[in-house]
Amino acid sequence: MRSTILFFSFLTFFQSINAQDWGPRSLEELKIEVLRRAEHAEGPIGDINYDDAIRAMDNLQTLERDDWAAVWVELGEEYFAQAELAESSDPDAARDLYHLAWKYFDIGRWPTEKHSPGKRYAYERGIEAFLRYGSLLDPAIERVTIPFEGSEIIAYIRVPDTAEPPPIVFGMNGLDSRKEGVMDGSQNYINNGVAAFAIDMPGTGQSPVLIDVGSERALSAAIDYLETREDIDSSRIVVQGRSWSGYWAAVLAYTERDRILGSAVHGVGIHYYYQPEWQEVAVNSMEYLFDLFPARSVVYGVDSMEDFLAYGPRLSLIDRGLIEQPSAPMFLVNGHQDTQQPIEDLYLMMRTGDPKEAWVNPVGGHMGRSEEWSGGRIQREVVQPWVMRQLGVYPNP
């Protein structure tokens, strides 16, 4: 703990340039919203100990990014230390403690580790905690490295113990989540005999490329790698995107239609999303906790609103000439009242190109979430069953 305190004392030097610069909440409003989300297990806070959330918010005194990181890192370090002590005598307890430590580190680095030394530290510690957690699972999570254009792609794979090589779901994180969270949500696949693969989408986490036209080549390289694995059935791959990576799931449905059995496009931003008229309003969405513009701009490698608005339109699937092309089967999921991605993109996809399936929550916000339909319920009852059916697997009731 002493080293953590010294680390964050050093970070005070940087705080003048690391304040949250894109609201939309005051400090007190942020604290109230964090506790509300902790009470209801809503992202990015999620399912954590509510008393820990209270403690973190009691300790949060400013809107500085490094202060946000520090209050969550303090909790993460405590649970990490407890896990280390328990590992030799009670591996199951250690596993759960590492998992909780990862969650707190992950909240601390949210929404992006790119703009703050404290958040970068939280991110790196989170990866360490997650790998410790994953090593204690059965089956364990395997970290893989894939050579790519003079660099490497880092990903995770988890393969259940089945009589025959299992099919696999190819999962990508969204704008502010990371591949660790994708793998963390894969247990239902494992329980049903489906392997899970998780990769950071371009511009995020450990991805070797920023978002740009053609960045899907890194994802295709990962599919190339899966075809070398003898412990999975690489002829049965379904892609699952979420939020921003719904875009990449849609792109792969066109570019990799001969190698995948389908794409779950959960969160649909494919044309209107990239237009300045949408972005100028959407960056103020109250669905987002804070720093939406910084999170969105950093994946392009730009930092001004002018550059950001000019960058996005070239990614449109209309401008890229993809939207009319044949595709693998697609499942489009979102909420009609989404303030982060325009529902018009989903309807555009429905009336263009090959037939597609869709699930739209009329009262749902981003990703279709509403009071009745939580993110977890949508995953369990809507998205994951579709993915498994495409793989030829019929989920356990």
C-alpha cells in the first residue's frame, strides 16, 4: 500500500492537465450517479460491493482523472493483497478476490487509460489481477500473442473440455470496456460447450492499430490465428460486437462472410453515427458517466473536436461501399431511445443488403438497456442464445 500512496503522490504533479474535460456532471452529481449505478449493477460500475462504492465516493474530492483512478486503485490493491495471501491455502477464495480487484482497477482506468498516468497504472494493474484470476479458473484463461505487422496482437482464449473441438465466439470490447470484460462475460458460453475468444477492438486497450478504414485487418489476423488451433472448430466462428465494436462485427460480416457463421451487432453505429450532426449532440449524452468525447477521440488518435468530426465520416459503411454487399447473417440489437448511437443506423441496415434479424427495445437506451431489460438480461436472453444457435448449439435452459 505504501508504494501505491507514493505513486499517487507523484501524480499530483500531473493533475492540472488531467481534469475531466467533458462532464456532464458536477462532482456531487457524479457521486450520486455512481452510487445509483452501483446499487443497480449498471455499467461502468457494475456488480461490486456497494459499501466499497460508498467508500470510493467518500474519498473522491475532485474531478481530476487521477483522483478518480486513485480511489478505485486503493480498493483494488487491498483485494489484490488479500488474494495473494489466500492463494496457497484457498485458491477459490483467491480467485474471487483477484476478480474483485480487477473490477476496481478496471473502474479506475475507465473510460480510457490514454489520458492519465493514474488511469494507465490502474489499467496495467487490472491486467495483472485479471491474469491471476484467469489462471485459477477451470478451464483457465489463456493469454495468446499473435504476430502482426511488426508488432503483436494480445488476446485471450478459453476452451471448455469437450469430446470434440468446440465452436468459438469471437468477442470484442466496446469503446470503454476492454477484452478482459469480454472474457469475464463468457461463462455462459463455456457452460454450453462453446469456446470464447476476446480481443481489444482497434483503438483500445492493447490493440496495435487505431480506428481507421481497414483496421479490421487486425481482426482478420486473429481469425487466421484461430484457424491454426486444433483444440477448436474454426469452421464454426460467430463474431460478437458490443457498442462501438458493433461496427467491427458488421464489417466482418461483409469482409469475412466466408469464414464466419454470423455476427451479433449489439449496438449499431454504421453510418449516421459518424456524421458531425449526430456527434455534436451525442457527446453530451447523460447515459454516459463522463469523458465521452475524450474516449471517442482517442481511438482515432485525435484530440480536437474539429479533427474528430472530420475523421469519422470516412468510416461509414455507405462510403466504404460495404452496406449493399452480401454478408454473413447479422443480428442487430439496440434501443430505440439510444442517445449514444442513432437507431436510424439499425433501420438502415435492416432495409439494405441481405436480410437480417433484429431485436429493438422501444423504451431502451444504449445497447437496448432499460429498467426491465438490463444489460445482463439482454446478454443472457437475447444475444448469447442467438450466437449459440448460429454455432449449432442450443443453450441449456
